[in-house]
Amino acid sequence: MPSPKELTDEELLKGCLRKERKYQELLYRRYAKKMYAICQAYARDKEVAQDILQDGFVKVFTKINTFNPDNSLEGWVRRIMTNTAIDYFRQNKKLDRFIELEEQHSEETSDDAVNKKINVDEILYYLDRLPDGARMIFNLYAIEGYSHKEIAKQLNISEGTSKSQFSRARGLIKTYLSGLQGGVA
């Protein structure tokens, strides 16, 4: 079996459209690690992230015939993973957990303190400390690039709620990251 890197997205797509398992496996192997990182950003624990990843790939393979080859295959798979994460939290009604006003720290943290070198595990650790709804909004806006209007529509909240939760989440993350000089809490 060729490695995922040996085939183009077009070749993978054609094999998946023919429902050939080896091509599905190759597509999975090509994108699973990146997509798992996305799922981890939305999920509190590894098991939930793995569930979202598996559900997402089931959707990829069942909806592969709707993919527009003029677009990026990786981008399309990424969007499915993001939507699968949103669906998971919507179904489990975990989106009602937002940051309370009194949780927001009034201290301003300098961007210099936040911009120091940090690794992905540290970022995920601090993202995980956010309430589910605020974490979802932060991911959708800061990482996935959705607008607050799109987020509001997807999560059935107001655009103002999306903006305020993002602002509060960003402030908390800045506060968390500014404390990294003493190590991960």
C-alpha cells in the first residue's frame, strides 16, 4: 500500500469516491493527526476528541461525493471536523457554559508576556480551562476564522454574546499565559 504522501488529493478523492477502503485509510492517515489536534481544541478530554474525530471521518466518507474539487480537501475535512465538534456540544447541551463576568480578570496583561514561546500542549491546557461555550467561540473565531455573525448563527446565540465571550476568553487566556513564567499550573 502506498503511503498517504505518495498520492495526490485528487487520487485519494477518486479512490474514496469509488468507496475503496485503502484510499479511505490513506486519506484518514494523511489528515487524522491534524484533525485530532482540532478536535482536542474543542473537547475537554481525549476520549471525546477521539469520538469527534471518528464521527467527523464517518461524515467525510459519507459526504465525499459533495466535495467540490476546486476547493482544498484539507480545508473541507477541517470544516467537517469543526462542524462535528459543534454538533457534539449542541447535542450534549454543553454550550450554555460561558464565562461569568466576575471571572474576567480586570488586570491587563501585556502582549509581550503572552507572545513569548509556548507550545501546543500549554495552549491546549489553558484552552481546556475555559468553560465549554467560551472555548467553542474562541476556537471558532481565533483558530477557525469564523466571523461572530457566523458563530452566532451556528450556535444559536446573539452576535454580542459571541463577541463578549471571545473577549473574555482571550483575556483569561492572556492571564493564564502571562503566568507561564512560573510553569504550567
